[in-house]
Amino acid sequence: MLRSRRVAVLAVAALSTVGVLSVLGGAHPVSGQADPGSRALLYLQSQQSSDGSIPSSPGSYAPSELYAIGGAAAGYDPKALSHGASSVMDYLAANVNGACRPATDPSGSAGACGELIQAVVAARQDPTSFAGAKLVERLNGYHNLTTANGAYGDGQAFTQALALQGLVAAAAPVPSDALIFLQRAQNRDGGWDYRDVKDDPNAVANFDSSDTNSTAMALMALDAAGDHSGDSAALKWLRTQQQPDGGFPYQQGSPADPDSTALVIQAILGAGQNPQASNWSKSGHTPLQELIATQASSGGYAFPGNKSPDAFTTSQVPPAVELQAFPVTAAYALGFTPAAEGRATRGALVYLQSQQSSDGSIPSSPGSYGPSELFAIGGAAAGYDPNALSHGGASVMDYLVANVNSACRPAKDPNGSAGACGELIQAVLAAGRNPTAFAGQDLVGRLSGYYNDTTRNGAYGDGQAFTQALAIQGLVAAGAPVPPGALTYLKSAQNTDGGWDYLDLRGDPSKSDTNSTSAVLMALDAAGDHSRDTSALTWLGSRQQSDGGFPYQGSPSDPDSTALVIQAVIGAGQNPQGPSWSRAGHTPLQELIASQGSDGGYTFPGSKGSDAFTTSQVPLALERVALPVPFGQHTFYQPGTTIAGSGAVAPAMAPPPGQPVNASVATATRPSARAGAAPRAGAAPATPSPQPTVAAATASPAPSPSLPGPSGGVAGATTDPTPAPAPIALAPMLPGRLPAPVVYLLAGLAGAVLVGGGGALLVRRR
């Protein structure tokens, strides 16, 4: 961890001189992680040395410690994070006496011990006896070492802050005089300076006046210890430092940089505020949006003035995009790594490809195109080109082109659905094509035709939860205006318990379901309206099962519902791997991965085997992206990239040297993305499913989204070879809403129950 911006600049320069920095190029779709936190960690893993370390200047262990801490915050086991034989924790254990020296050592630092303790605790190891060293005892040896004023070691801002954070992480007592020392060092402007001396009389622009880094670290230390007395003044001062791009510099006069922005985000979180809230927006940009927007295609971050990302700068970003202040609280399965997550994602996509028909479709009930659209979106987010996703015949996009007039019908068609158009738009954008001219059709225009602000009070079509949510997500994805009335319509349908029901009508709270609630919340958040986040997330949290998963209603948890809630949590700017979403030691993502079949597919509870409908709704959650996926803001794949092979779950894959590049997609119309942690850096399909259909034959229960259409294209349909600018893509599905007994009864019937002679299913329809 930096002790000042001056140290950071020198360290980066040293790294460049040693030649450690590398430009990661190319697109290798092997990870399946689309969220910014995982991508940054994959970059760091690609830089990891064979001894487990993250390259840094001589004598510095901070990047390795931050890699362990950030990995734990993202839900990965630091003890398993390696790029060769040794893990990062092996490296820290082997170097424990250098990373945390006794107080009698003139080269020692209390801050170094405090940071190492945080890494050790994040890895669920014992800081009182780590590699033979009593780290907490060593740290306390620095307390009042030279004077009795409460300082740890030299008492400088980062030294004191890291020391206190380490004590809190280890659940050790924090001396009251150490807190008082830090309190008294707060300057009259509300900030702290590098020297941790109040209103330094020698302050000139030389790192001795208040700076964002020292302020953020001091504030996190006090808040972690339960002292919020300095919050108001410090946060007020930090706001004065925010740049028009939403980010933060070390001090005024410098451009915003990733490290400073990340630290301030963490300080905001530590003080109990939301870095995505309007009061932290500058010129329409929040700090998290800026942090995500400046991420390189490799997943790394570069310090201003440098041309390429570097490990030192990147190591300080993951905890912030995972929305955790220091010290982090980790929730992860033992041995869980980015490679394991990537295998799960690729395994699901390989299964779907194995089910793909010769016309390019993913099997589904007649008239439903949802699974095919979700395959395109999930594949694109994982680094594969939807235009090339096929199983020996036409691609999935060939299929959607051929069936465009069924997948998105005009509003005057009695069998049409606004939700169907909204979901197709997201798939089209995932493929880098133009939704206003796809196969000769203006999909955005068709979608807009469903809006009626006069008789339906802002509803799109029937206004049911998935219809309205998918329509809004499609508009956001295409960069089209979202009518305020459409958002008001959704908000007015929220039940008193905080959830939404399938019919999107405010009424009996007992009818609220996780699928509809997740789909609606993603739509509102995608449109920038976070007013219902707290109430909706509170209700969703009350539905979580002891295995970490979620049911449609009641129990047990099912893959579709769990996937949708993961996406909604991400869309609302929370971390689904964070401690607040852990039940009995299990997180939703852990449950989703644990329930995957050996063939890579997913099975709905009560069914005997994997099915394409259920599986299609999972990849985006495994990729940790919410709808709509920001395909226009990030490079996800190179044109023509395909899923190699078929069959069961793919073998372990090495971390990708770079994030896949989607060269066919242009710049997004919105400035920010969402990640697993804050603004919308990614998205997943909103496809609720209380009981999915099996092998495209069984009817599905109430709240399930859309199903892919039958194979066979529309005669005379034209191809659409020309990719167009793509903003953001998304892909949810619409569920049906029926009492649980009816849902389970329908699940055992053939999936041919149609409404009004049209192609819409009674359940799991769009």
C-alpha cells in the first residue's frame, strides 16, 4: 500500500526501469469473468511471478498483500492465487520477516505489519502465528516506541492507519491513545496530510498538506475502529477534491488517478456512504464509474502519464471495485480461484453449444427466443463472438436474423411483446450489430411502439414485470431515452414488502417473487434510478436460503432465481460475494457453481437432467454482470472468436493474458459501466424461473423469462452482415406469475400451453 503519491510514482518508475511492466494484448476468451474486479485480478495474476509475488520495487510487499486482500474481497481464496507453483500467500509466508520486521529493526514499519496482517486475515490464517511470526505482537511493539503520544512507529498517516486497520482485522484491541493521535492530526480543512501532523506550518505543495490518500486511509482506520467523529469534515473536504470526470487526484492540480480514486471510494464506503449516490457525482460521473471507465482491455490500470498498465497501480483497485473498505471482510469457498469460476462459465456455454440446433437456435418452447438471445449475450460477455457461435451449422445470430419478425413483433401484432423486443435488442448489441437496422428492421422503433403513457400510465405493452423491465433494459442498452413515466410505472408497482410480483401490480406482498424483483431492480438501476435499491435488496436478502441460493418463492433455491438475484445485487452496486450476502458460509455464487452438473449444464429442482432453458440463464451471473451488459464500453471479444470443443466442463485454464476484445463494438453512449461492485459494468439476463422447462419440452413454472424460439427461420429473411455501433447490451426474460402449486403442476405438463392462440406461453413467457 502506498504511503504517499510520491512513493507511488517512484515505485512505478522503478518497475518500468526494471522492465517488469508489460502490455497485455490479444483477446483470449478463457476466463469468463466480465466484471472489472475479476478482470483486474486476472491481470495481476498474469503478472504474478513463479514465487507467488506481484512485481514491485525492492523491499515492497504491498502489491502482493493487496492482491491477496483484493482477491478475498472478490470471493477468491488467496491461498490458491498463483500463476505457477507458489501462491501469493506462500510468498508472504516465505518473506514474513521482511514484510513485517520487529520494532527493533531500524528498517521496520508498523504500517507494513498492519498491511500484512490484513492479507493474512483475508486468507483466513492466524496473524498471531503466521509462518512462525507473531504479527500482532510485532505490530504492538511499535506502539509508543519513541514517545508516549499514541503513535505507531513514525506515526505518519499510512503507518498509523495501516497499524490500526491491522489491529481491527485481527480483532485485537485498539489503544485509545492511538485513535486520539490520529484524530488530532486531522487538519482544519478536514483532511489529513502525509506526515500526519495537524496544519503543518511547512505545508507547501510538497505532500505535506492535506491529500486524498492520507485522508482516505486515516478515515478508514478511524471508522474501522468505530470512531466516526471525523467523517463529516473529511468527506466534505474530499468532495472539494473530486474532478469533473468523477475521479480523485492525490492533490489538486493533478489529474485523477486510479489509486487515489480507489482509496477515496473505500473511504466513502467505510464512512457508511454510497460512492454511487448523487452527492458523489460530479458532472454526471461517480468515482466508481470513472474507475471502471479507465480500466484497460487487459484488466490492468495505468498511472497518469504512463502508457501501459502496471501491477503496482492495478493492485490498489480491486478492493474498491469490490466495494470494500479496509480491512476487508471476505466470503469465499476454500480453493476458489478465477480459473474455477472461468471453468464454470465456459462449461455452461459449452453445454449450451452442445444443445444448439443446426439452424443456430438453443432449444426452447415454440415462439420463445430467450435462451438463444441469452446464449448470444452470455457468450459475448465471456469473450466469444455471437456471430460465430454455432454447432456445425448456422450461428445463433443467423437464427435471430432469420426470425427477427417473430422475436420482435410490431406492437399492432396481438402476439407481440415489448419485452421480447427489449431482449432481442440486447442480443443484437452483444453481437456488435445495429438494433435500428437489424435484418432490415428498426427494433428500437418497434419497441417504442409498445409505449402508451396515456391509457397504460407508462406501461410498455401489458406492463408485466418482465415486459416492462426488458423494455427499459433494451432502451438503455441502445442508448435510447427512457420515458420517465415508464420508470414511475415500475416504482408504483413495488409491494410494501419491497418486492415486485409477476403482474407488476402493487397489492398482496405475499405474491412478491425474487425473479420479478430482480428484473425490475436491474431495469431501474440501469436507467440510473437507485431509489428502490435498499428496500428491494432488503427483501431479497430475506429470501436467501441457507445454501446461499434463492428460490422463486418459498424453497428450495434454484439456478435461475439465484442467477437473477446475483445480477440484481451487482446492478444495485453491491458485491454478491460480500459478507452481507453470505448465509451459513455460503454465497449465491458459490451455490450457483456448486449446483452445476458434470456436463456443464444446470437442472431445475425436481428435474433429472440439465436443460438448455435453465442453463441459458446462468452464464451472465457467473460472469458477474448485470443487465444491460456494457458491450459498448468495454472490449469483450475479437470478431470470429469461438468456443473450442464441446462436451463437458472444460479443463482448468490458465489466467488470460488479456481481456477479450470486441472490436466490432463502438464506444458506448453512457459514461460508465458496472462491475461486480458499483455502477453498471456488466449485466446478466433477467430471466426468472421458478421452475424451468426441461430439454425445451416441459412447460415451465410461473416466473420464468423467455424461451428461445423453435428452429427454422423465416422464409425470405435477410442477413445482416454489417456491424454497427453498439452501446450496451442486455438480456433478461419474462416470467409468469402463478401460485406455487399451479407452477409445479405446470412444470410437469408439456410446454405447449399457449395464450390466445399466439406464441406466448402461459408461464415463462416474454
